Amino acid sequence: MDRELLQKVSNVLLNNWEEKSQDIKKTLNGLLKRKSNRNIILNLSEAIKSDMFTDKNKAVLIVTLALIRRDLDCKEEVENLLRKYNLINLLYGGLIKLLDGRSATFKIEVGWSYNSFENKYEFLERFPVPEHWRFIDLIITSSILIKEDTKKFEILLIKDSTNILLLNFLHGKRDWVISEGFIKKLLLDETCGLRRNIGFHMLLQPVERIIASGVKERTSKINLNKEIANFNVIFKDIPFKYKAEFLMNYFLVNKRQHEIPTFLAKEMVKSELVDSLVTEIASNKIRTLDDIYIVLFIIKSVRNRVNEDKSSKNKLYNSILKKMQGFIEEGKGIYTWDNHSESLFRIIYIILPKNYKKRLENIILKVKSTLMISKLDQLVRVDLYIHDQNRAVVLNGMLDVIIQEKSK
């Protein structure tokens, strides 16, 4: 193993991440002359001792990636060999250099789509293990650190500027006990909403696993209460704006669940979160009637059971009504009037307090009066007429529901 061969292997690996090669295994075997993993790592160890490489960390990483890439099932063998020749620490150093984004020539750049998701929790649920097969060699190589030193593995995940590892180790089988400190670092990340929501996902996972498996047995209920208590210990120290963000994101993503987690709903209706929740409701995360319904349902069903002042309630009801007003005035959020839309609107209308019901009706009537749906409009403003005619169907449907409910 010399510098020239190492550079060729590095180029093959980096090019494969840019544009997947069907012949990469054959190419790597050619470069490595089909030598065994043992012989290659032995040669690497000797080259390092002779100071052949100026960057020993990088050399160990490239060789390990190459061995994993040509045989995805050889992790255990490679891991044992690296440990035997005391190369694990150098592997860790190489991974840090590759992933922290500081090197101008030795780094990974990934064009993630998560920035287009205002609700980052939605991205995590919609795209589990993104880019997994593209970077499978890197993911397997990084997992070598789990058994060797979980603290270093967690440091690597934090320093990984690409977020490849965080996203890929979020789901699936968990091979290490995640430390409380690691989760807190993610939850409190001030610059990356994605990382904050990964932290919340990890914090909530033990609770969700028990709920998914069923809690009929007494032991399961005890374990569930224990995990909820663990959740609360960490969650209580999170800033209000982040709490509101996590809870809103979670309930919007899981709005069609048969049962909502009561302990999360109770967190969401605490008075100290009201101002932050108002901001969340005003955001583009609330896009449909379904979204408005789940937020309103939680506010109404849980808040009635706790001692809260009316001003907090009114702030939330006002923010929801304002969001509904935006839907109605801009023609967004409710694009067709069908049985589902009618049913949701009816429930929303029923839940709203009396004075908010009247304000909602006035908003609908005011917007309806501005629509271009006269015979003259049909003749001279055809496109606008068709657009407003569709909006009129929605508004008339809402008014019909209001009339029906008022007559009861």
C-alpha cells in the first residue's frame, strides 16, 4: 500500500458517491489485486509505521471504506483487524476529517431536500434512512465505532456536517444506548431545526416502541410510565419555543392516529407555551383543515381539564381563526368540498366557542361577497369566474354546515 494506490482507491470511492458505479467491486479488486482483508490491513499497518503517509487518519479510512465497499458483509472481520493493529483511533480521525466539512478537498456534499420542509419531523418520517445505499460503505464503516467507543461514535454524529449518519442511524435497529447528553445536544441545537427534531425523535422513541407493542400487561404499563418519566426529565429543561415546535410538528405528522399520546397533549396545552404555539399556528406548517382540526382538538379536549386563564385560550382560538381566515381569503387549504371536508369543517365549527363561530361566519360571508361569479363575470372574466366559482362551492358548503348547526 503506497500513496499512489491510496489516491486511486480514494478517487474510486469518492466518484462512486457522486455517480454510482456498477463495477466498483471489480474496480477495487483490481486495484487491491484481490488481496485478503488481513494482508491489506497488515500492509497498511506497516506503511503507517514507516511514515509512508502524511495523513495516517485518511489512509486508514480510505482502506477501510474500500474493504467494506467491495464486500458489505465483512464488517466484523475488518473491525477485528483494525482493533488488532491499533487502527481504530486513526479510523475515527479519518471519519471526523471527512465529515466535519472543514477540508477543501476531502469532504462530502449532499443536496438534502429537508430545507423545503418547514416541519422537519415530517421529513424524518417521510424519508427514513435517506441516501442509505449511496453511502452504505460509509455508514457501515462508521458503525465500527459503536462497539469500540460509543462516546466517540456520538461525537462523530455531532460533528457530521452532512447529517448522513444522524439520519441513517435514527431509524431501524439501535446498536448502542443513546446517552442523555447526546440527545440534549441535538434538542438544543440553535442553528439546525432538523437536528433538534432528530433529538426529539430519539427522545420519544422508547415511549413509542412500548405503545406500538401494546400496553395491556401490567409490566408494559410500568415500563411505559418509566419511559414517560424519563422523557419528562429531559423535556422540562427545553426552551418553550422548541417545545412548541416539537409538539406541533409531532401532532401534525401523526394527526390521523386513533389515539393521541395524552402526556404530549398535556405538555402542549401548558400556558407557558401559548405564545410559541401561536407562532407555530401562524407558520406554513398548518396547510389543511386536518391540521387545524388536530390542533383545535388538543386545545379543546385537554385544556378543559386543567386550570388555565381565558386569555391563553383566546390567544389560541384567535390564532386558529386567523389561520382559517387566511384559508378562506386566499383560497388555500380547502381546495375541494367533499364529504371529508364537510365533516372536518363541521367538527371545527362545533368545537369553536360561540363568539368565534359568529366571527367565522362573517369572514365567509364577506369573502363570498367579493367573488366574481355574476353572469357578467362569466361573459367577460371567464378564467376569474371559473376560479371564483370553485371557491364559491367551498364557501357555500361551509355556510350550509353553519346553518344546519345553528338550527339544532
